[in-house]
Amino acid sequence: MPSLPRRVKSEAKARTSEELPSFLNSSSESEEEEEEWKPKRKVTSRPRLPKRNEAKTEKAAVPRSPVAKKMVKKVAIKEEMDVSLPIEDNRMRLLNIKEEDTSPKPKSLNENPKVPKNMKINSFQGKNKTSLEIDEKPSTSVPVVANQVKQEKCEEAFAIDEPPSKKIKLNASPEGKPVKNLGGNKIKEEFEMNWDIVQALSEITNVEPWVCANLIRLFQEENTIPFIARYRKELINNLEADALREVQQTLEELRTVAKKAHTMMQKLKKEGKLSSCLSTSLLNCRTLEELDHVSAPFKTGSKGTKAQRAKQLGLEPAALSLLQNPVELNLFSYIRPNTKGLANIQEVEAGVQHILADIFAKDKDTLDFIRKLCQQKYISIQSTLAKVSSKNGNEKDIDKFQLYHEFSCHIKNIQHHQILAINRGENLKILTVKVNIPDGVKNEFCWWCVNERWRPKQFLKPEFMRILRNSVEDAYKRLIHPLLCREFRSKLTSDAEKESVMMFGRNLRQLLLTNPVRGRTLMGVDPGYKHGCKLAIISPTSQILHTDVVYLHSGQGFREAEKIKRLLLQFNCSTVVIGNGTACRETEAYFADLIMKKYFAPLDVVYCIVSEAGASIYSVSPEAAKEMPDLDPNLRSAVSIARRVQDPLAELVKIEPKHIGVGMYQHDVSQTLLKAALDSVVEECVSFVGVDINICSEILLRHIAGLNANRAKNIIEWREKNGPFINREQLKEVKGLGPKTFQQCAGFIRFNQEYIKTFCSKKTELGSSGVLTKAGVLGKKKSKTTPCALPLPNPLDQTCIHPESYNLAMRFLSLIGGNANDIGKSDMQQKVNAVIQKEGLEGTAKSLNTTVHTLQLIIDGLTQPEGYDIRTDFDKPDFKRSIVCLEDLSVGAVLTGKVENATQFGVFVDIGVGRAGLIPARNITEAKLSKVKKRRSLGLGPGERVEVKVLKVDIPRLRITLDLIRVL
């Protein structure tokens, strides 16, 4: 959408109508009989958003008065960056906009219009289009220039959206002092509708309206989710990244509806079919199915509805007269013996009935009433075995859906995985699915229409009352009931797909944040039968030391054991990493047997099993060929398996997320939605962990918030040409990294201070015999050239503190009497604790004129030890020395295992018997989960170690049922 900036990487996108199930594209009016709902898995490309000119480093500034423009020209240029003041002010301009403004304002957008008596409507109803037209506020990422712009020496501010050389002093909100109600909750959208996008977004996502308004502005300014989640907490009420993705996705869907509605209006206007009533109906739509319901009769190629054909015969005045002035209505005057549809009184009455039914089915108040009524009744979804599949179907496939052969459940109680299973069964033509709406809904609805909503203004003759009743029943049976069924199934499917995608995201995050095993030499083993097991030994720094192939399962096991022992002793390797693919169980038993016999003495060898999902795909990819050009693809997979234990994040980002994500019904959900969500999770994990700019790979760097493949490539080229980066300020010298990109990525880039100090000391020694050029390369001294001083390292660059808050961090250090060189030391922690205990966190934040969230982030950055990694809070791989068989299990046995996969119906745990056991969702309670570890949801994720009890062992079907005891 033009109003939403396009990002190169993970961006949650709204689904177009072509990606939706077929019922969303079907018309409820063009046919007498409705086709049944068929959830198709059709994926098409979405309309691409306009690309930003990434090479452009300056943005259009907010219009300023002539006086302000002149003052800005006088601003001094300063090399050292100081970004805290305007950014803090910028941030506060959106904060706490919940309070009402005392100045006169136009009528509130959030007021609900009047509805019929005895009727409560829960869904949001906005005002008309004209009430949404408001003055557009300046972008919140561009500092608002105060009336006076002064040149400052000590506390100057760097405007992120202005050229880096300009310094502007802001008086409106110095250093993050909250400014209330700046613009309110009103957001001006490119396509205005009869509902307020902020209120609609709030109702759908259950997020406060002021937070939704802030998020819309932040997304419009091209802020990334990791940046918002870490550095704009006060604007989003401390929401997690998952919640931000949900809001972003919903915002895209609402904007898609708005854009399609306006496109349809323009098309109908050109064709001369757009009436005021139709325009209002289109502007009232909030979902694609509602929009499809209203616009279906006007689609190209449609033969028209019964109501349209009746209107073409001239019966519309008669229908309107029946409701408004029935006394003067004479249907016999419309009879035309030689005209089809008007030949007799029965055909005339039928035509009037179709027009009335069409009016009733498209009336907003009528649809709101029936939806509200359905919320109070028992609406169920039913599935049965299809007659065709019971005769011709594959018995194996039919047995998979045995639970749903005679299935019925309330739509409010049905689980997400059940919806996806039913949809899959229907796609395979094994199940027949329908929504059951009780007859009481129809009876109550018809009575309300005849006696309340559509009660004629004058007395009706019995024959006219009969037509009215028939029209209401026809509207319900032929138009409204199919619409409700499609809406219910669409909502259930949409919610199930979103939950499934979120489950994939949570599992992927758990995999990416697995605690790395550092400082070990590892042997990676890619198991195999005929083609042997591929071996790769890597050093603690991920360098490939040796590769080989051994044939363990072809009668040469003893001879190959000698080779393996020699390699382990030669490289002092005591850790074996085995992929969980083909021949994994046999390879595991082979190594476990040798370890139990102490065959590798004096080495104390242990092994672990890791997922090799995506390893084969990566081994033949261009990235792998570029990284390991001399290795056979089969050996590359063994290297990848070993590196997944040494540094899971750095290795797994090389593989497309959908190939390593674990969850359920991966191929039944929108692939576009899945890819956007998983890419966003990868970006979140890489950004929150952070990367060392001077040693990280290009592949890892491109996943940092604000960066993409081209920008990452430019950073690597700059590093190769000019040497290592000394501080974050040097990022501005990289081609393609404008102020906005710098703002988004700077906080997630780290610098190893010891390495930087060593490099700078060497450069200082060289400086006595030559001159350092701006690029940091030794050159000859020229008489007309002024040498550039070597950039100085900044201790704050090793922390998570954003450059925009450096000035604030230095003031806090002055307050506690600390030194920037003591970051991460115990003395710093003691000084911080002393001040916080004395004044409190809120009091200290107030004295510094900032927010609690910003101050807490600064404290975390100053007190976290050097080299701090958030992944230390997550579990490491489970190393073993022995193996257990399925036959060895007994009911009641207590075991420890590692979560392998998490779904909505339970968690699969690897307990070392070659077959994962299932902990049903009902056995996972909050009391059993760890209180120490912060969780995003009530559930477990891949990689977590748990203690379980065996409840049931079904050896013939290879099924193990477990109960969760506790999380280790």
C-alpha cells in the first residue's frame, strides 16, 4: 500500500483476496444456490509496494516557516554525534496521548452511530468519510523545530531524519519530557473509510487505542519491529515483538480492505453504477468478505443477481413504495404479458421480493443485528465423512481423519488445530463440513425485521404483508445465511492460520536463541547408510580442520572406529554432533556403544543429536558454495551440523526460515504470511543478540534491523577497504546507510573494545612515520592536505544503548560518579544500585528528564558484563553418553528430555529412545512451568529441557504419552 513504507526484509503483509479460501471470492447473490465452502490453498504474489530510494540519505523535511529555515542554516557542524535530545523529544511527542485536549476539536471519530432500539452492537461503527479529514501532523521521526533555534556547545541534538551535520536545539520537549495529546488518536489514511482505523485496529487486536495510534505512526516512518520493541517501549506500552507483528499484520489487512473498497468505487463510478447507498455500503466494510458480499453483483462477468434483473424490469419503485407508501401501491399496473418477469402478478411479486431481500441483506443495521444474535446462540461447525471418499478414498488417508468423521463443536470452543485439520480433510475431499445455525436465529431475526427494522410506515394489506415476510425469509435463506457461514469459517480459518504462524515463530525463536557451545572442537556427523557418514571437525572459531567419510553400517564398523579415534585424538575433540536424519538412530547407538566401552580414552567423549533440517538445502546453495568452494556438498552438511551447536544463530540464518521452522500445518497456511512472520523473527533474534561489526558474516549482517543484502554488502566492502570500524559513527560513511538506516541498526551493532584498542594503538605507532588518511590507511603526507584524526573508540558502543541516548547515559554516569571505562564491572553495578536505592528508578528518571524505560535500558547497558549474550538464559544441547530403547520404557518412569517441537495440541519431547513422546496440552499448566524464565506464552519451546513421567507406551504404533513434571 502506498501509505505503508516498504521494507526489503520481513514485513507482515495483508493477504489479498486471491490467497483467501474460495468462499471469500464467491458471490452470495449471483446464484440461487450457494456453493459450499472450499478452503483452497492458492498462493499468488501480492501487489508489491513502491520501493524506497535507498541511496537517498536525506528525507523531505517538515515544512518550516521562512524564519526557521534561516535559523537552521546558522547551525554549527560538529563531528561528534549527540542524538539524545531530539530523539527523546521525538519519542515523547507520541507518549500518553490518552488524555483529552482542552482545545476545541471536531466531533470524535470514536463515537458510535445510533442503532435501532433494543439492539446492542459490539462491532465498531465509525463516522462518515468527511469527518475523517483532519490536518495532517508532521512526521514524528522528524523533529519539530521550535520558534527559536539556538547554537549549543554542550547539549546539542542530532536530528535522525536530517543530514548528520546539522544540530538543532529543541525546546518543546527537552530530553524526553512527555508531551500530552499530540495529534490524538486521529490518523490520516490515504484511503478514508466510514470507520476509524485506530479504533478498528484496537478492537481487533485488543491493544489500547493510543498504542495503536503510535504504532501506525511508527510503521509509517519505516521503523522496524526490533527497534520499536527495544527503543520505543514507552510509546507501545512495553508490547512484545509478537504483539507488534500482529498489529502490523492487522493494519495491513485493514488497509487492503480500504484500498480495494476505493478501487471498486472508482470502477463503479466510471461505469455509472455507483449510488450513494452503494458508496456508503462499500465504505462501511471492514473485512474482505463483507466487501466481496457488497461488490459481488458488480464484478466483471457476473450475470447479475435476481434483484438486479428485477430492477432492470422497473420494479424498484414498487419495492420502495411497499415499505414507504404501500397505500398507493398497485402491483397489477406493472404486469406486461409479453415481458418475461412481468407476465403475471406472481412474477411481479417475485421481482419485488428479490429487490426487498437484496435491500435487507445489504443493510448494515440488519447485518449487525443478526451477527449480535448469533453471538448469543449455539453455533456449531460439523464435519462428516464424505460419501465419495468412503467409496473411493485411500483408507490410510481416511484413517488420519478418523476423529473428524462425526465431529461437532461450538465455534467458540473449537481449537485452532482442529480447524486446520478439518480444512485439510475437506481439501482432500475426505470430509464434508458445514456450519449449523439453529432455526431459532431465523425465527427471531424474521420477527425483528418485520416488526422492528422494516416495519412499514403505513398499514399493509394482507397480500403485501405476505410479500414482506417472504422477502425477509428469502433474504435470510438465500443471502444472509450463506454470508454468515462464510464469515464464521473465514474467521475461524484466519485465526487458526495466524496462531499456527505464531507457533512457528515461537518455535523458530527458541531454536535460534539456543545457547551456543563455545570453546570446543566439534565433530559433525551427517549419518547415512550406502553413501557413508560424512564427518567434519571444526575448531572453536568455526574453522574447518578436517573432513572425511566413514562407513559405519556396512560391516566396516570396527575398522572405521580406529579412524574416528585417531581423528578425535589428533584434534583433541571430545564432542560429537549427530544429525537427526537417515541412520541417526544406528549412528547414535554406534557412538554410544564405543563411549560406554571407553574406547576413546583418555578422551571423555559425549555426543548430542541436533536437527539437520535445511542442511541439505543449504549445502547446495550459492552461499555454501561461496563459503566452502572446495568441499563436496555432502561434506558441507556435516560442517553445518557441527556449527549448529557451536553458534546456532549464525548458522541457521543461512537457511530459509521455513526449512528450519517447526510447528504444524506448515503447508496449509498462507505462505506469504508465514514467510513474513518467520523473516521478522529472524531479524528480531539477530538484532537482540547483536553482532560484532568487525567479524560477523555478510549473511548475518543482512538480518540486522534496518539493513538488507545491499547494505550488508556495502558494510563488508567498507571494512575490507578501510579496516575495522572503530565506532558506530563510522557507519555513516558507508554507502547507502542514511540517517534512518543508521537509527534502526546502530543499537544492535557491537564493538569488541579490546580489539579496537589494540588496533588503535598500532595505528598510533604508525602515525609517527606517516599520516592516516580519512579511510584509516597509511599514506604519504601532502602539503595541501589536512590529515584526518583517527576516530576514537567509544566504550558505549559495546552496549545495547542507542547512540540517541549517549548524552543521557553520560549524564547518568556523572550522576552516579561512574566512568565509561568501567562498563560491565562490579564497581559500576554498586554505584548504580546506590543511586537507584536512594532516589528510586522513577525519581532518577525524573531528575534526568527521561522515561523509566529509557533509563532502565541505559542501566542494563552499563551493568551487563562485557560480552553479555541474551542466549545464556536459554538451554544448551543435551549431551549424552548412552542410549535407551523404546522397549526399555515402563509406565511411571521419570525421564529427562528436550522439547523437539511445540504444537497447539501438545509438545513433543525427545527422551532418547528414537521416538519423541507427546505431552498433551492439558498436562502443561502454569504451575509446572519455570518461574525464573520469562515466557511469551503458556507453553514450551524447542530446546527446553524438561522432566517427564511416562503415562502410556504403545510399541506397535510407536506412540509415547508423557506428563510434564517440571521444566529444568
